[in-house]
Amino acid sequence: MRLISRLVLAAAFALAAPAFARDVTDHGGYVVEVPDAPQRILSLHDWTLTVMTRELDAPLIASAGRLAPDGSTFIRGARELFGLDFDAIALASIHGKPDLERIRSLKPDLIVANIGDYGPLREQLSTIAPTLMFDAENGDKPFDLYREYAGWIGRQARFDALKAAYDKRITEARQKLPKTLMDGNYSAILANERDGTLTLLKEYGVQTTVLDDLGMSRTALAQSVPDGQSRMTIGAELIGEIDADLIVTSYLPESGEKPESIFSALARIAPGYEIFLRAHEAKRIFSFSRYEIYPPSFRGADIFLDKLEAELR
Amino acid sequence: MRRHFTIRLGSAVHFPIDLRPALVLAVLSILLCIGMLYALQLGSTALSMNDVIRWLLPWQDADAETSAIMLLRWPRVTVAILAGAMIATSGYLLQVVSRNGLADPGLLGISQGGMAAVVIGAALFGLSPAWLAFASLAGGFATALFVMALAWRLSSATGLILVGLAVGIALSAAIEIIMVRGGILQFARWLAWSHGSLTSVSVGNAGMVALWAAVLLPLSLIASGQMMPLLLGHEQAAGIGASPRRLSLLLTMMAAALVAPIVAAVGPISFLGLIAGHIARTLVGERPGAVMPVAMLCGALILLIADTVGRTLFLPVIVPAGILVSIAGVLAFLIAARLSRSSR
């Protein structure tokens, strides 16, 4: 009897072994042994990792979430793009306030986290499950990072299918949008009213990805953002340097911002900005919901293209 | 009623013990033990006290589930107790040296010096976590020496605090510049760390802090026996044969060394040194030999309670212990300032 049980155990181990067959080097430079096909993925960054995992149809069991002003919790980005909420998956932690015990109680077989918030917790997270650190702003193009992530969790084929559909949509959009504009340049910015600065974005989710793929070029200042970084903070006196055929920015609905908030922000940061920006004169300063354009997501890219086409029609 | 008793070992060795400090120490020790048990029991995952006690007893087998949860809890509880004691000791040492009850490693810029060294070491030179405590120590030492040198000529306790505050503000600004230049993600990481959270404490951190505590806490207790003359002021202390300047320098260095590993492991915990020192003096009077151990236990208890409350009371939100201690600290600071003004 004992022999039989040992044989059963040995067989179980033999079958289980291939589940941990891949080594992945994450963005922290750690080599992590991950399951070939993870079955219980826990994401600790909602609007990058949760969005990508959901879009890749990978088995996501829990995500970090945010607290709304009324005390409820929501999944930033994934709520807007996929209608994902905490009825469908479990709450892993409130963003930036990790609860290791809660994470452990969810019994994940793979944890994915962003290195900016969870780098110092890697050692503890790794005692719970294999943990991969993702850096959304290491200067690489968002869809290159997305492809890499799909490989980490064994969803390369799904990514390739989504990418093919996206490439087709870009080709169609190029034909629909004004050619003069597509041959021009663009600036992607954030206006920081609090400290009176502007952030010039080199890589910012699907916003910069789509405009690059449409064939638009960047301003000289945007090209000067150092390698390995995705953004650069500049003073308001450089407002003229961000001028381009198209200026795009974004707003955060949960902070009470609206698409037109950019104009009051620019007026406050750089009074008289209208004189310096021909994009303003041509009515080509557009603001989009950050929930939709920051996540690296093909659904987000579709929504961005829809809105861009509507604005330029 | 007798206020002290003496333990006699033969005819040569006598230990006179004051009754009040002994009683206070006993009560605080019991409270700390109870607090530790509850801190180990409470958390997102429910555990019974029986599970905790079985896990603590080496001859009992704890189940795997309890052991796995404890792997997340015990380093945190250990660091809360040791860090609380070390910060409280550091604060009290600085209060004696500066002859100002409002002194604290944060107010004298020592914490910021340690933070600046950690940030520069990690962000600019990519130092590994094992070396960050030493970087923090070097930063804390350098800042302490700098502040003392600047305040030397002022010859007043308030001058030391003012110089410390100014240096601390300048260092905080320098840290922000470094972090903003490092990009938004690095800045977010810095913000989380600067709140003084024990969430990221690992077994390795607990070992490192325990090692420093094992050396520095007994040394501080020994040093407390030599600190009485400093309470009289430098001139009077020198008049009775003490070396106040040398002693002040040594105690300041010791204060910097006590906060160095804590800054490296959990970030700065503001005001704890101030609160613990005040509570200890209120409980047992001014004699450093009595105040020091009581301050250690008060600091340990306060940080343990703050961390346990922060990670259990507001779930699913985890509130960093540093924030809760700061709230309590600001209130204590205002009360202390009010009391010191009315006593003048």
C-alpha cells in the first residue's frame, strides 16, 4: 500500500514538474522560475498589468485597486476598458498600500507587480509565489513592453492576434485621417498646475504609440528625453518648444478633471500660451481620458483612434 | 513608604533599585509582551492566540499555514519593537545632549542625513540593501558632526535645534531633487519609503536591525549612567570633573548610529524619539539611568501599536506606522511646547 502511494506521489511530481519549466528575466533583472501556463495570476498594478492580463485572456484572480472618494474600490483602466470590477476578481490590495497577508490568502501561482511601487517588497512577495517585476516607464515602447509581458505569462499567440488586428486598424486610420496632419509632428504633454510645470511625454501608453504608428513625428524637445526615461519635466517658459501640428494630453476623471481642463491649466501655467501654440490656433489640442490612453492596451488604442477620428473629422 | 530597595550579593556588591522605575519597567514589559502577542495574532488572516503560542513554543509543532503567515508577521513585529526602542533611545540621547526636550533625530537633521545617504547610495550608485545601513550611518554621522560644528558657537540648546532644522530642510530638498531627476517611478518609491512603513520589512532586515540593536542598546544603557552631569549644563558638568564636550560628541554619534539602520530598513519615523522621551520623563523623573530603559520600552510599545493599528484597523487600506506616529507626535510636540513655555 505504501509503495503504491509513493508511486502515485512520484507520478504526481513528474506531472507537476513541467508546470515550472520557464525562467524569465524581469525588468528588475531577476531570473524567476514561472509556471508555463499560470492559472492564478495576481496583479499589483491595475492600469498596466491588470489591463494587459485581462486583454490577453489570462487567468487573473485578483488585482490591486483604488479607493474612490465614496470609499468604494475600483480597478483603474480595466473598469473603463473592460468593465472589470471586484465582483469578477478579488481585491489584492489598495494601490500603494500592499497587504501581504491578503495577497497570500488569495493563493496566486504568479504575482506580477510594477517595480516602482513593489521593488522593495520583492523578497516578501517571492515567499508567496513567483514574482515578476514590470517597469512600464523604462523608456521602451509600450507595445514592446506588452509583447514582452505576454511572453512572460505564456500568451504570445493572443498578443500576436491582437497586434495583427491593431496593425490593420492603423492602416485604415491612415487613409481616413488628413494626410497633411499625419506627415506632421506632435507633442504629448501633461500640465502640472500644482507646481507650474509641464511634463513632456516620450512614451505614454497608447497615446504616443498610436500617433507614432500613424506616422507622425515628434518635436525636437521630445526626442531629447534621455534614453531609459519616458518623460521629462520642463518649465513653462519652454511652452513654445512643445508646439506641434497636434498636441495631445490627458485628464484624470477621478480628480474631477474634464477634457477642457487642459486649457485652464495652460492659462494658469503659461499665461498667453495661445500666442505660442499654432496647435491652439488650428484647434488641434485634444485631451483624452487617462483611464483609456495610459494602459498599454489594444482596446485603448481602438478607443483612442475612434476619438481622434471624431475630433479630426 | 520605601522608595527603593537593594539587592545584595555578598558584602561587596550592592544593587540599589528605585521602586518606581522598577515598577514602571515591569508594567511596560508586560504591556509590550501582550502587545507583541496581539501583533502576531492580528492581521488580514485570522489566527487564534493558541496558534500563535504554539508557533512561539519551540517544542510545539505549528501548522504550515500558521508558519507561512508568521513568516510575514514576525520580522515586522521584531523590527517594530527594536526600531521603536532604538529611535526612542536616540531621541532621548539628543534631548540630554542639547538640553532641550524637543530634540529628536528628525529635528536635528540626523534622519534626513541618513535618508540623503540612502537615496544617493541607492539612486545614484546602485548600492545593495546590505550596504544601505552603512550609507545611512555615514550620512547620519556626517550630518550630526556638521550640525554640532555649526551650532558650537551658538552655545545654546535652541541654536542646535534651529541649525538641525535648517540642515534637515536643506537635505530634504536635495533628496527631492535627486528623486525627481530619477523619474516619476523612483519618486513614487521614495514617497512610499519616506512615510516610514514597516510593510517591506524582510527577515534580512530584521536580522540587520537586531544585530545593531544588540550592540547599541546595551551600550546606551551603560552610557546612561554617565549622563547625569550633562543635565546640569556644560559649565557645571566641567566643574564637577566631567568632560561634557567629549561626552556630548560621543552620545550624538551614538544617537546617529541608533537611527541609521532604521532609516535604511523602514524610512524615517518622525517624532517617536520626542514622544517616548517625554513619556519616560513623566513616568520616572529626570535621572538618565531610569529614563533610558523606560524610553526604550515606550518607543517599542508606541511603534508596535502604531504598526499593528495601521495594518489592521483600516483594512483594506494599510496606513504606514510613520504616519500614525507623526499624528501622535505632532500632538505630543504641541503639548510639550505648551508645557515648556508655561513652566518658564
